[in-house]
Amino acid sequence: MQGSSVDRVRPVASLQEFFRDSVSQAMQRQGVRAQDHTAHYVVNLLTLFARSEALYEKTQAGIGLKPLALMLAEAAETPDVRQRVFVLQRLGDISLFIAGFFSESLARHVVDVDYYVHMGGGAYDSLSEHVRGTPRGEAFGTVFTELAEKFQNFVDVLNDIRDEAKSNDDQDVLRLYELWLRTGSKRAERLLRSLGVEPASGLDTQPRQ
């Protein structure tokens, strides 16, 4: 019999320390390499969004998440560069968090995880361009560029953190295969092979543009 959740809890000095260890270990398991500043950014993102008031905001329908398409439109339409940078960063951050921790629930929605990968990666890419030549760009420009280039890799890292100890059933296998088909996730491919499922060669597994 597996131990209780209390038995599996290890004491940590802070939530940030927990996420720092988790991100580091997941990156090693997934073979994801990134600069320290990028990994630290992801740790801070997870620590921040652990508080619901930081993740959710007031919308016309009440407290919730603003649709990504509306956020992108807001960023494109605002003449205020600082506001555009803020919205693009939030769009990228939310896309990474949701795709990383809630990809399974997205299977029940009209938009799936590949939509979040496309929107989030694009937001970080635009963000890296907007902050170029600014003090913020000197501090975070390379971080945003790396997040844009390795968005799916970091989604895999967060997936790993979420369900490292989770066993796979038949439904999970089908979901992994669908994820591999949609996004080309290296993690999904490795997990499928570990379960005895060989992803079909010759299929287009590149993220949708």
C-alpha cells in the first residue's frame, strides 16, 4: 500500500524552495537545458501562481481567467508600450502555467494544450522583441527568448512536476499519444515508449503555427 500524502511530504523552508528543487529535478529527468535565469523565472512564476489571487482576475463573467485571444488583442491594441509588455508577459506566464499543470483538463475543452503552447510561445517571442534595448530587456530579454524557443520543453517540465508519481492507465496512454501528435512533446514520446507504445513515424508532430 502506498504511503499517505502526509508520509510523502518533506519539509521545506518555503514554497519557492520546493519549486526550485522540483523544477531542477524535472529538468534533469526531461533532459531540458536552460540558463539559470530562465529556470529561476519559472520557479518564481510557479510560486506566484500558487496564490489564486495572482492567477485569476476580474472579468465580465466574474473572477476567472481572461481568454487568451482577448489578452492578445489587448496587447495589440494598446498604445501604451508598458501595458503591452505587461499583457504579453501575463499571456505567456498563464499559458505556460495552464498548459503545464492543467493539460489533462484542457482535453475536455474546445481549445487544447497546443493552443496554449502556440499562444504562450508567441507571447514570449513578441515580448523579447518589445523589451529589446531597454533595462527590462537587459535583465529578461534572453529569458523571454529562451522561454519562447523552449516553451514545449518547459510545459513538459511542469507536466513532470505535476504527475511524476502518477500511474498511467489506458486513458492516460491515449492522452499521451494525442499530446505527442498535437505538439511533438519529447516527454510524451518517451513515456509512450516506456509503456510499450511506439509513436508512428512520418507524422507531422510539429506544434501548430
